Amino acid sequence: MGMLKSRKAFRVFSLGMAAVLAAAGCSSGTAEEREPAAQNVTVTWWDYFGYSPGSNKAVEALITRYQEAHPNVQINRTAIPFPEFHTKIVESVSAGTFPDIAVIDTPDVPLLASQGALADLTGRYKGWSKSNQFLEPVLESVNHDDKLYGVPLRSNTTALIYNKDLFGKAGIAGPPATWADLRANAKALTKDGASGLCFAAGPNESTTFNVLPFVWMAGGDVTAINDKPAVEALTYVHDLFNVDKSVPEAALRWTHSDVEKEFVAGRCAMMINGPWVLPGMQKATFQWGTAPLAAGSKGVVSPLGGEAWVVGAKSNNADVAWDVLTWLAESRNSAHEFGSGLGSIPNRNDTLNDPVWKWGPGVGAFISEMLSTRSRSQYGPKYARVSEAIWTMTHQVVKKEKKPQAAANDAQATIRPLLPSS
């Protein structure tokens, strides 16, 4: 199977999950079998959702509603600025201050699980009515060594958002369906002070999040980033920047928020971005629409983003923490806040077609892609360094410091020892 567990192997894991859960120790309990203790309990909760008034308000509303329904439980929330969160959560492991509940980026699940920071929730999934509803890549995002370490309550991905007015002026009937269409449309739309296509490509995870789908859609993977399909994808990105000049050089410094601002200002005809920008799109003075990513030779594949709600391995309030997580998983308790408040896309079979999750214009394109997402958690505990190798490779190519094959060869040499063994 090579260096990394294949997607086929994970499908075997998914199909065998019922057996795994059935064999799991019953001491962990289940959502239906166990109720939190009746005595007063204080639960600690860390997240990074204070980055905007809307997201902060949504989390506060969820916590307040849970406490109203469970008056014996007090949730003490700590909102940590996003740039500081990863460092603080990692430091809390050695300091012994890891909270009862933490909301973490899903690629951090393998890292923290491998450090013994997270409670194994596999047994608690046993008998939980939602356990078999999560989409395969969503469940994979909280899996480490065939054990489940979190509840993926918030998911997102990327899609294409386009300026219908500029499309009309250019005589383009609709959004691009293929890479050839995307390149041709982006080139035709690069005029009059506007770039044809924009996406975040700063020296960080944003680049990896946007470039990995090109690799996957070409038939490549991180496990062999210097193989022909991956190099073809890298060359395609190079050409968008340097041959067609339809993606601006400034994108190498942009965040997702920067891209949103450029698009709303009319300086980008198309952008690749996430559902978190949709509320801000109401500021646009032009007609806009959303569409799935343009398909490569292997179809449409998009990146799975979002967070896992995890329980600290040393928590004295694990039963209550699990009750909080399963309560939040009920759409009737949380769909509004997770949707319009946190920009989440439905990630379960029982919510994909639920109208309550279509919380705003343009959401449909993101929902349609959830069945073709891929999780970054599959790349193991050292994903942060894997990601750095990918965005470094991309910058080297786009800045014309290295040819695509040479940059990919160097990235492969860095990545290979970082991946989990089979």
C-alpha cells in the first residue's frame, strides 16, 4: 500500500466501522446509553471563532442554548485569536491545561491524537444514531490509526464564485466546467483592470488548500507529488500566473479575505473561495453566482475544511463533554448557527438535502461538492510540515525560481519521510 493508507483502505475502515464500534469498550458509553451527571459541572471550552462578530455570536448562542437546556452545566469558553490558537493548544498538552472541549482544525487531529492529548471517542460513537451518517471524508478527518478522536460539527470546502456581469460583457455564457474552460475564460476576462481568476496563495496553508485540489483533479497525490499528474497540475498553476497572467502576482501574498475584497471590488472576475465569504458577498454591486470547481481529468475534487470538536484525554468531565457534542450535532439545536453564523456546509447523509442547511444564496454549489471532498488528515501528524513543502514548491514554481519537475522532486524528498507508514 506504500507510504500512506489508500482511500480504498479507508473505505474498508468505513465499512468496517460498525464492527469496530461494536467491539469497542462499553466503558466509554454512548449518547443514547448515558446521560451526564446531574450534579453541577463546569466544562472548559476553547475555540478560535472570535475572528468575526458573526461567528462569535453564533458560538455564544449555541453555548447559551445548551446551558438553558442543561442548567446544571456551566461552559466556560475561551476564544483565542486564530494566529495564536495552534501554538496555545499544543502548549496546553505539555502544560496539562488542555480543555475539556477544544475546537481544532481537522488536520490537527492526528497530531494531537498522536501526542495523547485527545480522548478516543470510538466507543462513544457506538450506538450513536449519527455515527453512520457522516460522509466518508468527513469521518476520515477525525480518524487516526483507525480510531475516532472528534466530532466534525463544522465542514466547508471551496467552490468557484464568479461575476455574472463581467461574464456577460465578455460573451461567456456560464461558469467553466473544465480546466480548459477555466483557463480560457480567465484569460478572456483579464482586462480593464480586472484579473480573470483569484485565489489565496500566500506563504501558508492557504496555498496548499487551493493547490491540492488541482493535484487531486489531475490524478496526483501528496504521496507522489513529483509524479506526472501532480507536475501537470503544478504546471497548470504556473501557466495561470506566468503565461496567461490571469492570476495576479499579488495573490502570492493574499489571504482568503483579501481575495474576497478584490472580488467584491470588481477586480477579480472569478475567485476560488469558501462559504465563509458568502455573507460578505451581499456588498457586491453586481450579479454573482457560484459553481463547482472546474473539473480536471479525474473530475471535481475539492478540499475538506472545517473543525473537529474534541475532548481532552485527561478531562474529568468527558461524559458531559460528549453530551455537549452530540447535542450540537442535532440540526434542530444548531443548524442556524453552524450555517449562516459559521458558514458550515452539511456533512452528513441526513442533512445534505435538508432545506434548513441552504442558509443563503450560493450555498448549493458548495453542498454539491461535499461528496467529492478529500481530507488532509489522511497525511498524518506531520501535516503542517507537509503543507509547508507544498506551498513552498508552489511559490518556487510561480516565482520561476525552479521548474515544476525540479520543485516537485525537492518537495517529494521533504514530504516522503513525513508521511505515516502503511
